[in-house]
Amino acid sequence: MKRNTRYMATVSLGVMAAGFLVTLPFDSIPWVRFVRSGFEAGLVGGLADWFAVTALFRHPLGLPIPHTAILPNNRDKVTKALVSTVQNELLSKESIRDKIKQFAIVTKLLDGAESHLRTESGAKAIVDISDYVVRSLPWEQLAPVLEREIRRRLDDVDLSNLASGLAQYGFAQNWDGKALDFVLDFAEDYINRESTVRQMGAMASAAIGNIQAGGLMSFALNAFAGFMSEERLGETIRGLLQAQIWELRSEHSRTRIGITETLRDKLGALLERPETKAALDAWKGDMTERMRLPETLGAFLEQTRDRLLAYIHTEDYPTRIALPIIQQAIGRLRSDEQKIEQIETFVQIKLAEWIEHNHHKIGGLIEENINKYDNETLIALIEDKIGSDLQWIRVNGAICGFMIGIVLAGIRLVAG
């Protein structure tokens, strides 16, 4: 397009020059003289506009005519004027701030985030960000922090009160009764063994034989020992013990009630003793050391990190875990208009502060980019963008000059 307009401008100037030269020999013919006036004015207009357009960028015909090559000679002025216009007029602080206020920045960001999250690249971004966050966590520094917190929590634990509370809970759940039933089950199983029965019979027979008695008592004991064999003695003792066990199984048994009450009183008194509290505290300290917290926590955190990283890169993580959580968070934020307004206000304030501190860089950036080009390159860029319009000035100058010449010739003809 630029070559076409330049060609057209040259042709228009050539037509005017040719028309002027062709009509010179026929000066005696009135209508030819009339037309020559148009060609003459068009030639002057075309040459004048050619000179004006050329003078913007370079010296016409290479001659150092004053006030030509305006842009190269006034490059600093033009640059400063351009910088000032853009920085202070087109992109002033006020215009930028006013434009920013027209945008609902937070809402647009949320819209963009939601639409992007559902894409394949969004899922990949979720995985990459999660991976980066997990790897960036100071895992080595977390172990000492957790260790201190665990030790502090353990130090605050009163094992005596904890044991008392556990005992009260156990009593409420009838743990003592269940423990007694367990002992009774064991005892019943034990006394019903044949070996136990024989052992009890032998022990009873030996005990009777060792009784020292005289007279009638001695006669009675010997008669009883002769009547009762070791087996019968064992069975008799087993039956007595079995009856006692059955009696203790009854919840209404006075003996059972007495045993459980005594157990509770003894356990409560034991837990209240200072030496018991000291022993529990010592046990707590010993268990803390046995836990080897630094090594245990370090291994635990390392294992946790590796498991998190492995899970992050599974197919389910971005779509089934992370995305629903993010969408729920965005939804809650959208529904909280007050929070949206607070964030919007914060963003607007921060952007205004950023504009205030960096607005001067707009001019610096423009000047820096202009200074990258030498005069020839800069002129070529300008001509490439507006050269065609400038060439039209030449065309219009020739055509308008021709028409004005015709008009003036007509006026002279009428006046003469």
C-alpha cells in the first residue's frame, strides 16, 4: 500500500510537470493557456508538498537546507514530547486508576480461575503448584517444632488425674466387675481340672495328717481320714470352691459387692499417694525418652512428604480432591459480598500504590525503546506506519493545486 501511494504521488507530480511542459509551446491558444495555469499550480503544489513531506525525515535531494530533516534534528524534542504526551495525557495516573476502578478485578479473577481449573492445563497447574508447595515446606524445621510442642503437651499432662479419670470411667463401665468375672472364670476353669482336684485332695489329706490332736479328737480325725480318700477330699473342696464362685458371680452377692467396693477404695487411695504421682511422672519422662521423638518425627515427616508427593501425582488428586475443594472455596468467597468488597478495595489500593511508585517508568520505557533505533531505522518505522498517508498529501497537493490554478485562471479571464 505504501509503495502504491508513493507511486501515485510521483505519477501525479509527473502528470502536472508533463502537462505544464506540453502546454508551453501553445501559449497563443486561450484554452490551452487556461489549462496550463492548472498544471502550473498543480506542479507547484505537488513540489511544495513533496518538499514538506521529505523535510520531515531527511534533507530534500540531500541538500542541508535549513529546517529540513525535522525528525532527526529534533529527535530529543520529539521523544520528550511523545513521552510527556503518553505518560501525562494518554496514560496519566488518574486515567489508569479510573480505568482500573471500572473493572471488578476479584470477580474477573475468580471467573478466570474457575474456567481455567476445568481444563487439562488447569489440572496440571494444580498438580505443579501442589508439588511445589509440598517440596517447599521446611520439613526439616518442622520436626524440632513438633518435638517441642509434643514435649510441652506431655509435660502439661497430669497422669495422676488422667489415671483417676480412667478409673472412674472404668468403674462406670463396670470394668472392675468384668475383671472379677475374668478371675472367677479362670478360677473355675482351674479348679475343674483333674490335676487340680488331685492336688487339692493330696494337700488336704497331708494337712489332716499333720494335725496334732489327742483323745477323742485324734480318734475322729483318724476315722475321717480313713473314710475320705484324696480323690473324695479333692472333689469336696472343688465343690465348696465352685459354690463360692457361683455365689460371687451374682451381682447381688454381698461378698462380690464388698470386693468391688474394697477394690475401688484401694485403687483410689493408691492413685492419691504422692509416691504414685511421682512414679507416674517418672514413667512419663521415661516413655518420652523411649519414644526417641527427633528420629521418630523426622522419619514420620519424611514419610508423610513422600506419600503426599506420590498422591499429588495420581489421577484422582486434581479432579476429585483439589478441584472440588478449590471450587467450594471460590463459591464461599463469591457468596460473601462483604469479603469480595474488602478484597476488591485492598487490590485497588495496592494497584494505586503500585501505579504511584511505577508510573514514571512508562516514560522511561518509551524513551528506552525509541533509543534502541538509529535515525534511519526510526524513520523507516514511522514511514512504514504513516508513510502512505503522507504520500496522499503529495497527491492531494498536486490535485488541489491544479484545481486552484484553474480557478485563478478563470478569475483572471473574467477580470480581463
